[in-house]
Amino acid sequence: GCNNFCSYCIVPHVQGREVSRPVRDVLADVRELAAGGVTEITLLGQNVDSYGRGLDGDSDLASLIARVARIPGLRRLFFITSHPRDLSPRLAETVSGCLDVVCPYFHVPPQSGSNRILRLMNRGYTRERYIEMTSMIRETVPGAVLAGDFIVGFPSETAADFDDTIDLLERVRLSSSFIFKYSPRPFTRASAMPDDVASADKIRRHRLLSDLQHAVSLQENRKLLGRTLEVLVQGPSSTDPDRLTGRTRGNRIVIMPSNTGRPGDYVRVAVADATPLALYAEGVSPAAGPAVTAP
Ligand code: SF4
């Protein structure tokens, strides 16, 4: 669940308040999975950074991550989704100190770059705070990869508000984003606001922001050309069954030749080409080996 009540979001209304599972239960689950051969785990929460509220002691996400990362057999640990207001320097420092296991991937949805719209969304931060937070992560965590979500066409969003969103993405350069056109959800505060951004404007803003995200993603992915990255092989590519797909430690998609490995293998691949959505690997350097910190 979630305690935040962002004005557009139905989650707190249908899933209720957030609950933190006891640390010992999470550790027991992960130990059992790791003993059974699972090597990649994701700690999942609507607002995973608020983990620990309501638990006895001083449990928080940072201390949980540090303890999970020490469980034998685990090679990759992700945590999603982070709230920009709650992502703390302590968490970034913990990730930085556990990079042999913890993946430096931060899904931190900005939703908008306009302070007026962020207020109406009840997000609890400003664009300035968001920009500071991204700088803090990048300064603290080597190889950090940031991704997020945006909503365009929120009630009363003007062309100037949307320009602020474009400007924010240009500044923070997320590696990828999910971009949604606003539509009202029942029970939410925003559903009582006039849904007054014309459909054509929502479509145009969605296209403009998507085009910008694709350009940024392509530039960021091209920086990896020639680099050797660790990839966890997942299975046949959905777009080309004659190739394999996998993910880097920065959660980037990699398309590889079918003889690169088998699902579940960790391989090292050389990046030969890049699109906004994926990296393409050709040559394969010796498979497996110890985990490496790479985007
Ligand atoms: Fe909670 Fe996320 Fe929904 Fe906001 S958008 S209410 S943080 S689940």
C-alpha cells in the first residue's frame, strides 16, 4: 500500500496504507530463495524508501539492503520504486558501499517538472529538490542509472508547465521513463478537478516528451559503445527469437547472439550498437566471472 495520496493515484484507495514486513521475514525469504539458486532479488514497494516505518527498532531501507546484500549466493539486488522526497543520502551511501551486489539503479519518478503541478499532484517536493536529489545520487553512487515516470496533461497543465517538464528532463537526463497521458481515476482528489487539457494537447505533449526521452536515452546508451558489461541472460528476445535478451546492472536491456549463454547465466558482453531502448552486443568476452559494477 501507500500513505502518500498523490492526488491522481488510486493505489492508497484500493490497496490501503503501507505495511513494512518484518526484517527477519524478508531476510528469511531471501535466504530461502538464494539457497534455491535465485541470484537476483528485487525489494518491491510502492514507496520502498519508506520501508521500516511502523517497525520496532531503527529498521529502514538502507539497513535492510545492507543486510540482504550479505546473503550468500545473491549477485544482484534491486529496489523499486523510490519516492523523490524520501530517497536519502544514507540510502545512496549504502548502495555505494554494497555495489558488489546492490545494483545502482534508481527508479525515482518526477511526474512533472512544474512546481505548480507538483503541488496539485501532492507530491511533496519541488523541481529544485528533485534536481538536487539526482545530483546527490550521481555524486555518491558511481555508475548510478536513474529512471522515472511522467504524467502529461494533468488538470490545468499549461504550455509553460509542460516546458518546465521538458526542462527538467533535459537537466536530469533520466536513462528511461514511462510517460503517461493523464486520465482521472475514481476516488482521487484530481478526479474532482476539471480534466481540462485537450486530448490533442495531451497527445502532442506525450509525443514531445517521449521524443526527448528517446534522444536522451540514445545519447546515454551510446556512451556505452565498446564497453564490456555484465548481463544476466533472461531468454529469447520478444522482438527477435533468434537472439537472447538480458539486463545489465543498470537495468538496461541488452540483445545478444543466441549462443551467448542460457537463461540465468551471467555473461560479459561487448556493446556494439545502441538504440534508445536497448544495447546490442556482438562479441562475448569470457562468460561468468565475479560481479562487476557496470551500468
Ligand atoms: Fe503512493 Fe506512488 Fe500512488 Fe503517490 S503515485 S500515492 S507514492 S503509489
